[in-house]
Amino acid sequence: MARGWESKSVEAQQSEALQKSSEVRPRMSAEAAARARERETLRLARQRVLQQLEKSQNIRHRSLLEKELADLDQKLASTGSS
């Protein structure tokens, strides 16, 4: 019984995902797509720096990472406002 219910749930989720992916979305301009890619690149770089900061033990390295993080935050803020 539980297995049948589970498969129906999965089937419903797959159907919903397919429906969402087939919906027509407005096309982004080349400029908007470039801004979105830049923002995503900055977001991923920020995530990488945060992970390194969590693991870093060296004070100098931590200081460098904190400066890099502040720089990425500034760039993210400037891309969000434009």
C-alpha cells in the first residue's frame, strides 16, 4: 500500500515538473542574460570563499578571504541595483 502511494506521489511530482518546464517563459535579452550569468558567477564565487573561510586556520589566509568576500559582496550589490 505504501509503495503504491509513494509511486503516485512521484508520478504527480514528475508530471508537475514537466508541466512547469513546458510553460512558455519570456525570453531574456542578451544583456539581461549576461547580467544573470555574472550574478550567478559572483554568487558561486562567494559560496566558494565562504567554504574556504570555514576551513581556514591561517590568520593571513582568513584575512585575505574576508577581503575577497567583502569585494564579492560589493560586486553583488552593484549588479543587483543595475
